Amino acid sequence: MNLRKRKNKKNKFLKRGLILVILVIGAAALYKGYKQYNTKKVQANETVADHKVKVKNNKKITNKEEKKKNVIENKWNNVNEEGQKYIYDAAKVKDIIDKKVSNDGKKVVFLTFDDGPSLTVTPKILDTLKQYNVKATFSLVGKEINVSEGSRNLVKRIYNEGNAIANHTYSHNMGILYPQNKTNVDGFINEVDETNNIIKGILGQGFNTRVVRMPGGYMSRTYYHDPNLPQLDAKLNERGIYNIDWNASDFDSEGKKKNAAELIEEVKKSAGSQEKVIVLMHDTYGKEEVAKALPQIIEYFKNQGYEFRTIS
């Protein structure tokens, strides 16, 4: 009997030991499974978190690139949406002036008008351009814009009808801009900024132009060996602004006063056989003959197979 009791006790002990082992093994397995699950969950969470961070960063990059793209696209806005199809890049026009462009068989003419706006001549010029569905580039003088509300309205009309606007300084005063026959670089830049701000005040803060025409022309500064030109060039280059001269003219501001017929002949003669022609004319006060000559000047270039473009 005692032997049987001892045997039963031993069996119970073995069973309990076996159960304990099974429980330990089971617990270890459960712990291992939980640990693996938890690790995968953490990894998954980290992956999700990383993905969210990446998405967030990508959005930031995308937004940054989009903003940068918008800045680039909207930085230069000297024509309205309708006028976009007529523009020609200012850098390319500068190369034309500097004779860095080879002929490509495309005849292009740029009609440019300086020193305005004027209440007497500019409206007549705009009427003719509208009649012929031709666009031009107007180099505006800040002080002329400020003459009256009518002058300011002309700036709106120039822009709204799809023409391009260039900067022709504020004063157009040679003595102020080129004292002792040397460009006052800081003064010149200040006048460009002042005129630009005046136009922004009329057309909105989105307006900006990278086209500048120096009073008297850049070529005159070169002719006089202006020692400050390199400094001016550097300042304008920093801003992405181009000095744009001309390679043809009606010579309405040189020599004796000319009538419309004479102005037309001067344009034909100076344009010659050039494939790309940038014509200098003026729409300031006293230039009524220019307005009279414009229809025939347009017809001449049309008959010669030129297309009309603006500078932007």
C-alpha cells in the first residue's frame, strides 16, 4: 500500500512537472510570438511614420518646386495673357542686337516706341496697332506716366491691348543719368526701380519687366567709352535685366524734322535686308508724324513677309 502511494505520488509529481514544462514552453512560445508581433508592429508603424514623413517632405519639395516654378513663370510679366503669343525672349533680342544670332529664315520685326506715354501721340499709335492687329513694345518714362490720370490710363491701355512694356528710367535726363559722361550706376538703377514701382501701382504688383532701354541707347555709352558700363552691366545682370537697343530707326529725333513720308523711307533704308529688325520710334509729344507714318511702316513689313513680335 505504501508502495502504491509512493508510486502515485511520483506519477503526480511527474505529471505536474510535465504540465509545468508545457506551460513554460507555451509561455516562451507566446512571449516569442508576442515579441515578433510587437517588432513587426513597431516596424510597420515606423514604415508608416517614415512614409508619412516622406510624403510630407515630398509635398514640401513639390510645393517648393511649384512655388519656384510659379516665381520663374511670373517673375517677368510685362505683357498680358493675350499678348503672350507675340513675345520674343529679351535675351534673344539682345543677341540680335549684339549680332550673335545666325539667320534662320524667319523674318521678325519689333516695333518699339520710346519716351511715352503722351496724351497726343500714344493713343494714335495704339489705334493703328489695334487696327492692324499688331503688337509693339513701349519703353515708358516714369515722369511721363505721372503727368496725369490720362497718362496712367494709357499705361493700362498699352498693357490691356497686348503690347509689351519696357523701362526707360524715370527722368530720361542725360545730365542726371550720365554726369560727366559717366553712368551714375546707383542713380540709374534707382530710376529703373522707381519707374517699375509706378507701373506696378497701375497694373498690379505682378508686373515686372526685364527690358530696359537706356536713354540715348547703350550704344552711345559704348561710343563714349563709359567706364561705369561694366558695373551697370553687373547690376542689371544680377536682376536678369537686358539693355535692348535697336538696329533700325525712323530717325524722328535726329537731324531736321521729318514728315511721315521721310520717316517711312528712313525705316526702309535702315532696316535694309536684315532678317530680324528692331525699329526705334518715339510716341512722345511732338511726334505726330510718327503716328501718321505708322500704317505704311506696318504695311511695308507685312508685304516683306515679316511677323511682328514684342520683347519680354
